[in-house]
Amino acid sequence: MPHLDVSVAIVGAGPVGATLAATLAAAGVSTAILDQAPLPPMELPDFDGRAYAIALTSQRLLAAAGIWDRLPHAPQPIRHIRVADGRPGQRPSSLKLDFNAAEVSEPGSDTPFGWMVEARSLRVALNARLPHLPNLHVFTPAEASVTRTAEGATLRLTKGPHAGTTIQARLVVAAEGRNSPLRQQAGITVARHDYGQTGMVGAFAHEKPHHGTALEMFLPNGPFAQLPLAGPGNFGSAEFPHASAFVWADRRDLSTRFLAMDDAAFGRELSRRLGDHLGRIKPIGRRWSYPLTALWASRQVDTRLALIGDAAHGIHPVAGQGLNLGFRDVAALAEAVIEAAAANEDPGSAAVLARYDRRARPDAGLMLAACHGLEKLFGNDFGPVRLARRIGIAAVDRMPRLKRAFAERAMGMGPGVTGLLGGQGLLTRG
């Protein structure tokens, strides 16, 4: 039977797991990654309406892992963020909050808050990077039974073309999403909160340019975000030459009705929340939806096991930081493992996992609490509360230091993060 010895085995080859694999392998750490699904074809598929908001620090991680330069199209920089409070079909409150990246960037750097990257583009970039890493072994499609002991971990591939292969690893990483089997096997419990909302995700083409501006509208039933996309791509036309993504949270009963509408009716509902600053609009691609719940694992490590991304935590999309939080797990775990390798330590030891936990856990908890608090504050349509938050938004807009702190957080910067992703640590070596 084929046998393989590696330092780290990653289960789950989504954006978070694949980025960790590329980061570790690029640093010389022997790594295996497996997933139940085959890697999609290398060619760029048709636009499907999905896109990610990639914060500045996440972009630095992707660049250090050799992924960013393999994006098939230049991503769209987010240079402005506008935050407002309103109601569908009404003009937003004039008491708004405007962020300009030029006010936060170092003089002359012109660094944006982040970038919008189509999901298909990131997948193609990941697939283009993984085969070129000599320290990385990819097994897809594959399933494995996993046994962990104090001495190490054994993964036996049970399905797929590599069935029968045995992988010995010092550390196993669970990156299989919110229903992580490895987390369940370890007996790690989770706390969940159901927001009673559905998240609707997609894209639309529009008449007027977005100028790299993202809009966050706080509405009574949930937030609505418009996020600029690069174009024209294959969704442009003479009538609608520009495009944006949307992330729209609403009550489940209403969402069911909206999702059943044809494009024309759905576009009218988008316009009621968006306003007219982008002119006429037309939905493009398909619509995606999922129930909005928060998830918090009781711990992020176990014997020879680390949880990353949605396997460890899930947050409300009100701040657009879900994937970026997963990338911060990647940075924290990669740093701990690479440090261990440099010091000839066991990368799956309790000491190394404790270092990862200390770096990742507080940051994730802070982000989850912040998103939960924002949803509760801005999802309240009680008149005095609505007036108070509008005044609060306007007040922050007139407080440069506080406004800058919020802007830096949107870029992914903050305590426990900049040292890992600032382009100065171990992630940039090798």
C-alpha cells in the first residue's frame, strides 16, 4: 500500500484550506491536502455571481503564498466605503459615514481597503499554484478515516483514485466547513445563534460606474451591501457596462419570496435597497442563498488537530469578514508551524497548538462579537434607536481617530494581526 509521511495534513481544499497548504508548502513544510470533491478544471468557468471581499492583510497572505499573482483577471480595488441607515424604497439618511482609503494609506502608497475577487478567479489561481509546490501532495477526490494519538496522526484514504494510501502526519487541520466531521470526531462542541435571516448573494450589471465604492446599507430586516466588481469581463454590455456584487440579508419568509422572483422583479427589489446612484441595473449570474447563523467552537485545537475557518467559527456577513477571518486563522497557524519547523519542534505538539490558539482565538472572538452587536444594533427599527444610530454614524464621520480605527479594522489590521500579515514575518520567507 502507498505510504506518505508529512508534517501537516489538511482536510478540505476550499479557499482557506488550499491557502494554508500553499503557504506551508512554499515555506518548505511537507504538506498533504485532500478533499471529497475534485479540483475544478483549470480553465476559467462562466461567471456565477459569487465574489469575495479580500482585505488588505488577506491579500498580503495570498501574495506571500504565490496565489495572488496567478489570478486570471485584475481584481477590483475598494477605495471608498459608504455606510448609511435607511429603509427599502426610501432615500438613505443624510447622516452617513464615508471612508476613503487614501486617508488611511501611507502617503503615496494608494493602498485600497481591499479587493473584490470573483470566486471563480480565486479558484483558478489556487489550482494554478498547488501543482507547482514540490512539498505539497494533493489528493482529490478523496475521503479518509483519521486516527489521532499523542504520538501522531494517521489518515487512510478510503475513496477516490488514491484509496488505500496511508498518510502519517504530525498535525491534522480541519478545514471542511461548518459541519466539520473532524471537529465532531474530536468531541468539540459548538454554540450557535440563528438570526432568522437568509443571506442572498449574487451580482448585477449597472449603467453608471461605481468608482471603486462599496455601499453598506443598514435596513430594518438586515444589512444590504453593494461591492464593486472589475469589468467589463464577460458580463458587460453597452447598456450595462459596469458590475457589482450584492450581499443581502433579510427575513427568511421574505427571502423565499424574493428568490422566487424573475430577474426583472428581483432587480426592482435590489434597486429599492440600492438607490439610483448606479443608474439602471440588471441581475447577472445566479443567486446564492444560505441561512444566517453564528457559530463558535468551544475550542480551536485538540490532540494533533487544529480547526481553521468555518470549522472553528461562523459570523454574520454584516462586516464582510467571514473569509478574511479564515485567512487570519491561516496566518496564525502557518506562523506557529513555520516557527516550529525552524526550531526543529514538533508542529503538532501541544505547545505549538497553544501558540496558534493564543493568536487566533481572541481575534476571532472579537470579530464574532462585533458582528453580532452590529446586527442587533442596526437590525432594530425602533424609532429612538434608529435616530440614535444615525447620529452615531454621523458622529464617527467627524472623529478622525475613531474613523481611522474602524477603517484599519476593515483592512484586516489590528491587534494580533499586523505582525502575522504585515509582510514582515515568516510568511514572506522561503
